[in-house]
Amino acid sequence: MSSHRTARATGAPRRYTLSLAIAFALAGNVAFAADAAPADEANAPKQLADITVTAEKRSENIQKVPLSVTAIDPEKLDVLKSGADDVRFLSARVPSLLIESSFGRTFPRFYIRGLGNTDFDLNASQPVSFVYDDVVLENPILKGFPVFDIDQVEVLRGPQGTLFGRNTPAGVVKLQSKRPTQEPDGYVDVSYGRYGTTNVETAFGAGINQDWAFRVSFLDQHRDDWVKNTAPGKSNELGGYNTQALRLQFEYKPSDTFDALLNIHGMNINGSAILFRANIIQKGTNDFVPGWKRDEISIDGNNFQNVTSSGASLHLTWGFENMELASITSFDRVQTLSHGDIDGGYGASYAPGGVMGPGFIPFASESADGLPFHRQITQELRLSSKGTSPLDWIVGAYYFNENLTIDSFDYETIFSHGALDGYAQQKQKDVSEALFGSVGYQVNDALKIKGGLRVSHDEKNWTATRYLSPIGGGTLGPLFLDPSTSRTTGDLSATYSLDKDTTLYARASTGYRAPSIQGRLLFGDTPSVGKTETITSGEFGIKSDLFDHRATINADVYAYEIKNQQLTAVGGGTNFAKLVNAKKTEGRGFELDARAYVTDNLMVTAGGSYNYTKIKDPNLYITTCAACTILDPEIVQGGVTLASIDGNPLPQAPKWIGNITARYAIPFKDGELFAYTDWAYRSKVSYFLYQSVEFTGKAWVEGGLRIGYAWHDNKREVAFYGRNILDKKAITGGIDFDNLTGYVNEPRIWGVQFRGEL
């Protein structure tokens, strides 16, 4: 594996030729046309369109769904990802949602209402489920599938233990691609910006005949290497990437009673892995060290990342007089190898002549993690009612089967120039089965009640062997673990319409996360198992349409209690990660979503949340970083200093999140001049379970801007865009070896964009 080289992101002008050719071939020769609105409609005050969501696996008006949910429309998505960002662009753009990663453009870690998982192992489970085109993508690498040609994003907050099942105690992030249509439909969206940042997105679809339709969607993202490596003897640059993704859909609809949708998709990512930077935090503070530069790094190890995935799903729907039967079958697989200089510097404290930098490097750490084999199969059958009866219901069955192999490598950087000195392998089989049902009843014109249950069974079969150890421990294993659990979860809700524009709702729900395994054996002999985690949650909310549908305000308050929460104690001076269970964790807060036409030319959206979390376990102690200024009570056991985390907030759990967008348009005869700005705020966070001065992320504000002109008659748009327009420099995570290593956010990107639609 040490022979792999960094995938370079150079030669940009030539490699764009194919991407641009594909984009314009799909969008070329398209006759742009738009029907003019009648005069009375054109002069009428603008009203907000209804938002339809599928949060409860049927199409419903978001204002009538009895849970806290936010939907993001295609225009806002287009603005947020204009700088060729990955799914992390959604972080803090939705109330209670944070997304971060220590792998870069892959392995996003999702947090809702403060609940997430900081574990970096490739079999880590997360309490936020990621559902793409009605398929749960369980592996954290699969969750990095690019966001393109999307009809809508929905973020469901709170346990979703009935309809979505395990690993949803925090909520669900749900993406739905645009489906094929009989009418010709397509677009091309091309942008070019700083550091050669290019985003080419295009799609086209049409009817093949009266029964068949297709849609093909393509994405190409690129950034040049832009971070100079200043380590002695190194002259390479890092930070670039190439991402390609393709989706091909065929829909067969011979009648109003049967529909079949085949979805074939794949992606390829290569370039730099995330860049760890040694000693970038000033001791005793959480400030950058003086003189730190974002576009420089000093590392002596290799850095690269390669990801390839492919998959297919088949969605079949049969319509009957009073019910509908749906079958969703999926197959996905992914392979990856991510190689990084984890110590973030060059040399180490024991290096010949004491050469080391920047700052103190306690030990060299260069490692790689890979998935040489992965396969996921899912099957869902769902029978649901339809029609106007006061009674509606859904019953179904679900099956999940995952098989994977994880390779972990360590390399000796100082004396052997990157020779392999550690290798361990994990294998895991994961099976989940469930039966579920939900029933709702419209008691009268104002009151509706709904309840659901899900019975689930999960089991894992895990084995691991260490063949070579960098710390002299020798071979180990094979070791075997086979945790399993059965759980019943559910929800009960009620909605009450005060009038046609105002709805109150209350919801109680439960969820669980199946046992997880942290089995990285390179630096320790004992794998750890997180026991089943359960959550009980309640929320109360109000959803209102105001001013003749010119504004909506949705708000809720919630509280939850988690028993046996699975937490990951990462690193410390022992350089070892393990799973622990907190006896109890409590959370509470509120969320707000609003959108309004302030004037016919000014559209504003705003969202915010307060999330309070507290770990309650007086007997839970973990290792800490020796270089940190620890704020927790400490004890010494067996010569090791441990910190109590009782009373601490959860890691990566900001108390406050806020966001706002504003779009102002100046109309002209043939189009409009517009300006669109978006801003997100996140309060301070702790990177780890323990509290320290240095590993506390500061609060930050990040903004974007797009200014352009849109032609109404042919649906073209040209714009200037900027992301992170204040060039905010923020540390987003750390590596708690015995120094102060961290990684940072994306740089300011500005550029130009063109979009044309059919």
C-alpha cells in the first residue's frame, strides 16, 4: 500500500474538456421557452408555495406533519453548493444540524440536536440516518455520495424509530433525486472559481415512449492543489480533489396502477485526504498560533484519498383501489483508501538530531484506512392506505444486510521513510430485520391522532486480526465478537388545527441504536463494544401560515433522555479509541423555521435552534491529552490521568445554531437582477468528551453571496458567487495526541456561474 501516490489535481484546463462537452451536449440544442403569466396573476401579491414532504413515507404538506422537519428547495441547494462543496455545506444551514469530518470529502459525521458520533472507524454507526432516494446508506463512506440533481432535502429531527428504524435516535437526513418525466427536462450548471474550483452539473430526461422515460445526471467537481508543503525536502502541494458522479434512471409506467423506477448510480473521488496540522493551537487558548497560514503545511508523510462506489435500486409501486404496495430493493458497494500524515508535522521527538516541526511532535503517525470490500443489500416492502378515509395506515417489513472488510495500516516515517510497520484487518457482517406499522385517524375536522410501532432485531458478526504492530505488540487474534439486540420502538402524535392556517402538534417517540464495535487493534489489544442505546423523546410544536400565505413560522420545543448512550473516547496520550456507554444523557431545546415575502421582491428565510445536552454518569472517566488545559475533575489510575465527563455537553454539540437567507430581485422586462445572501452561525463546541481550553472550537459565522441576472423567457442565469466570503478561518476538529494538532474549514471561494434550463 505504501506504493500509492497522491492523486494530483492538476492539468485542470484539459480535464474540463470532457466534463464541459458532456454538460453542453446534454443541454445543447434545447429550445428555451416559458409561458407568460396572465396579467392578473402577474400583478397579484406573491404567495409562498406549499412544501410537500415524504417524512412519513407518504406525500404531505409540511405544515400538517406532526414532527419537526425542514425542507431545502433546489434553488437554495444550488446556492449553497456553488463552490463545489460536499454534503457538509448543509451544516448549520438547518436548525439543530451540524456536519463535520476528519476524512475530508468522505465520511461525513452528522449531528442533530447534539446527537452524533465522533468515531472515525469505517464501521462506525451514527445516530443520524442518511437516506438517499429511499435507501438507507449505512456505511459512513457511502454517506459521502455527492449532492446533485436533487429535488428536495428533508431534515427530520428527533427519533424516527417507527418508519425508519434503527440508528435514527437523533433523526434522518433525506435526499430525493429528480425523477424522470415524459416532458423533456434538463439543465446545465457550470461554475469556475478560485483555486481552479470547478463545478459542472448537468441532467437531461425525456419520455422514450408512452410507457418509458429516462433521466441521466452527471456531476464533476475539481479543485487544484493549493496548500504548499514546507517540510524539509518536500515541495509538493496538497488540498486538491476530483469528484465525479453519475446517476441513470429509467421509469416504466404502463398504467396508473403500476410504476417501476430503476436507479443506477456511482461515484469516484480522488485527491487529498484531510490535512492535519501540528501545533496550530496556541497553548492555554483556542486561538491559532501566531503566523499560522492556511495555505501552508509541513508534513513528511504521504497524503491521498481514493473512493469508488456503485449501486442500484429498484422501486416498484402497485396501486389498488384503496391501497398501495411498494417494494424498494437496493444494492450498494464502496471501496476506499485514505492515507494521511496524522501527526501533522515532520520528524518527532526521537528523530535523529532532534529535528522536528512545526513545534513538538511526540511521535510519528502516518496511517491509512481502507475498505477493500463492502456490500450492502436492503429490501423494504410497504403497504399503505390511500384515499379520503378518516383512517390511514402503513404496514411494512425491512431487511438490511451489510458485509465489509476494513484494512488499517501504519507507516514508519522517520527511519524507514514510509515503510509499513503496522497492519490489522477487521471483518464484519451486519444484519437487521424489522416489522413496522403506523395508523392515523382523523377524529374530526380539527383533530388527528397517529401511532406506530416497529419491532427490530439486529446482529453483528465481527472478527479481527493484527498481523503487524507499530508498538511491538506483535500479532493478535483472530478475535471474535457477535453482539445482538431486539427492540420495540414507536411514536404517538396528535395534530390539532386551530384554524385553516394554524396547526398545533405533540409527539412522543422512542428510538435505539444497535450495539457498535470499535476494533482498531494497531495500538491496543482490546476491542470495545457499545451496548444498545435507547432514547425517549417528546416535543410540542406549532405551524402557522400568515398574511395570506406570504409567511410561515414553524416552532417546537423538545426534551429527550438517552440511556446507555454510545460515546467514543478518542485518542489521548494512549493514541487509542474505544467505545463507552454513558449511563444517561439529557437534552432539551427549541427550533424555529420561518420564511416570508417581506415584499414582492424580497424573500427571506430564517432558522434557529437551542440545543442543551448533558452527560450524567459520575463513574465515567476517560483519558485526555497531556498538552491540554483540562477543565474537568481528574484522577490518576494505574499511572494514567483520567478526567470525569459527568455534567459535560456532548462533543460537536453547539448550544446555538442560526441561519438566514435573503433574495432581492429587481425586475426588468426580460428578466431580473438579483442578489442572494446566506449566513450561518454556530456557537462554540467541544471536540472531545472531556472539556479543555485548547480543544474548544470557537463560535463562527460563515456567509455566502450570489449576484446575477436571470432571463425569464429562456430560463438562463449568470452570476458571480462567493462562499465563506469573510474568509473565516476556523479550527473544526482536533487530534489529541500530546500536542495541539487540528484541522480547519474550507477557504474563501469566489467565482462565476452559468445555469440554463429547458
